[in-house]
Amino acid sequence: MLNFFSPEIEKWITLAVVVIVFALILHRKVPIHHLSLSAAAVLIALGIISPATAFLDSDNGVNWDVLAIYFGYGMLVLPLMESKLPSAISNWILPKLRHEKYALLFLCCLAAFLSSFMANPVVVIMLAPLAIEMAERLKSSLFLYLVGLAISSNVVTTVSMVADPPSLILAMQTNMTFLDFYWFKGRPGLGTLSVVGVLAAMLTLLFQFWRLNKTVDITVQPVKVAAKSIGVIVIGGLGCAVAIILNAAGLNTAAILSLLVLAIIISVLDTLRFEQMIVPPGTIQLTLGPTTIFLLSVFALALVPNATLGFLKYQGWVGLILGLLSLLMLGRKWLEGIKEFDWVSIFFLVGIFIVIGSVNGVGLLKDFSNLMINLGLTHPLVVFIIITWLSVALSSFIDNVPYTVLMIPVCSYMAQALSVSPFYFYFGMLVGTGIGGNITPVGATANVLACGMLEKRGYTIDLGAYMKISVPFSCAAVLVGMILIHIFWGGF
């Protein structure tokens, strides 16, 4: 690669590009994928990063495995919506909850559960009509309903590997598997610790809802499940059990192939709509094909080796195949699915990976870590606290994806300098950046959607009223997460 500038000049040019791009991303007047791709093109054209490094080096350029898994689970959302699973869960549970506070808390818990494997804006869109119906029937303020729903959907960003792009990025950059989020290196993983934080946050919502004692009377729709659909998920469960047995017997390849073949068969059957049946008007027809495919994909991510096959790691192939099978399950709506998919985030990530790879390549991240050390920040706990709460503060108004890509190597350098496990800082950063978006109405897409729905119905978004709900909720989740991370990861 031709070097047009000295190393020092390259640092200043890269820093200028990063500052301008992040400022414009924050301004939100130019599409973010245009910004990231333009910045990447400038850095490549100036010779600061080579095209080979940018597109073929997953450590310092585009991580195609992250994009493949994001594609897979993002595409799976569409057939999951078609399957009517969220509506069915709501209609099964809500009739059993007679008090308003418990019914609303259930909706928030359902939003959190679904957002563990679905995009949180999609979850808000799916559950908002039910929340609006409840508020109107009970003549309650819709503000508390929709704000609670939005922040609940955004609090589980670290509960699973696929809950949010930052978690996925960290997993791929550090070679974590799906199950490593729950038990990792002989200790509870980030997902397990985050669940406790989520429960603490939900308790603050219950406190907020405590005076909502009206009786809930909502017309719910009956749910009909085809016997063949139940058979599909049973077969899927048995297939997962067989894969575990094969893997335990040392037949890892056979285990992975069995999951792949079963996933293809179930996808084809779901495409043929053999589950459809005649149902009375107003009845929800629940299909379980997409849920079964999700279950198989989780087991596949847990079982595949951490190795490369062609241009992707095995985890990336799982994501890519999952996305293609999801398109297959959409049947004649596959083209609509391609149009609805979040391609903006994919292109945005491509650019950001190259930009942050350039920042790392010229040595800016190492310089930043050395600066923190020279400022006297040499106690791991102090650095952990700063990283976590800085992540909370910055993620309350900037996009957490570029921030995560930027901070992973910073955490690595700091951990190496202080002789502690990098996962101590990784986990603190990820908890902060994941939950920090809840603090303000513009910190996460789910919040923006909920506030837009409120404004359309004549509500004024008062920042103080919003933060009265969001700050205790978010701080409870972060504090509990921090304490547990320090207990289990701070001494290593």
C-alpha cells in the first residue's frame, strides 16, 4: 500500500475524519450509512487503510460474520411477525391479569422477552396497539404505557448474543459463542448477569405502576394452533437433543449437519403452508415454524466450532443460512421481505468497521489508552466505573454501534496496561452503551417510535416526565449489572 503521509499526519487526518463523521451522525441530517461509507472511501483513497485490510481483515476492517448474523436474525423477524407469536402470547396471558399495574408490567416484560431475539423497534410496533387499547379503555395516561414499553424493549440489549448489534459485535470480535453469554470461562457470563439487572429495572417499573389499580377488561382473540404446527416444534426440540448427543459423542460435524437438514425441511414445510386451517373470524392462527427455526439456529450457534470456512466463520454461515431460510418461509412475500429489511444498518456497519479499523491502525486508540493511564487512571475499578458510566452518558444521545466498535480496542488496551481481564471492561462498556440509550427520548429507535406515537395522539413529550421513568429504570439495571460484573470479573 502506498503511504502518502507520515504516521503523525495519518493520525491527524483520521482523527479529523472521525470527529466530522460522528458530529454529522449526531446531527442526523444526513443518512448515517452515507456518512460512514463516505468516510471509509476517503480513508481508503488517502492510503490510510488498504482495500485488502478494509474488506478482508476482520480484525481491522469489515467483520462479515457480524453482518451475516445480523442479516439472519434481522430477516427472521419478518416470518416471526407473520407467525403471530407475540399476539398469541398476549392473548393467552392478559385475561389472567385483572389489575392494570400487573397487566402493564406483563406487557413490558413481554417486550423485554421478545427484544432478546427481535429488533426492539419491531417489538414496540407489535405491542403498541395493545397498550393503546388498554390505556383508552381504562382512561389512563398513554404516556406511562408507551414509555414503559419502549424502555423495556431496550433494556435487554446484553441478555443474548443476538439481542442488539453491540452484543453481536463484541461476541464476534472476541470469539464468544451464544452460550458464552450465560457461562463463560468458569463464571456467569454477561447474559446471565444482565438478566438480574433487567429484573431490578422491572421492579422500578412496578413501583411506577403501583397506583394503577383499575380492573382490566380487554377483549382478547382466541388462539388456534394447528396440531401439525405443534408437531413441528416438537420435532425441532428432538432434533436439538439429537444434535447435543452427537456433539457429546465427538460427532460435531454430524450434529451441525442434522440441524441444517432439519431447518431446511421445516422451512420448506412452512413455505408450503401445510399448517393453514380454517379458523373462525377474529381468531389468531399461530404457526410455530419460524420459532422452531430460531430454536435450531441458537443450538447451531452453540455447537459450531470457532473456525473459518471459506470467507466466513461457522457462526457467520449460521446467520447467512438463517436469513435465506427466513426468506424462503416468507413464500411469495420474499421480495417484500428484502425491501423491509434494515439494509441501512448493514451499509452503516460496513463503513464504521473500516473507519474504526483505520483509527486502530494508525495508533489513535493506543494513544487514547496511554493518555488515560498518564492521567493517573490506574485502578481497574475506577477505570471500570468510568467506562461504564461514560458509555451510559454518550449512548443516551449517540448511536451505540460505532461507539461499541470504537471502544472494544480501547478496553483491550486498558486491560492489557492494567493487567486485568479485558472482559471486565468489555462487559461494563456493553451494559452502559446498551442501556444508556433509554435515558432520553432520542437515545434509541424504540424510544423515538414510542414518542412519535404519543405526539400523534396529542401528548407533549416532557423530558422531565420521561426521565422520571427512564432514569431509575436504567440506573437500576446498570448498577446491578456493574456490581455483579465486578464481583465475578473484577478480580481476574
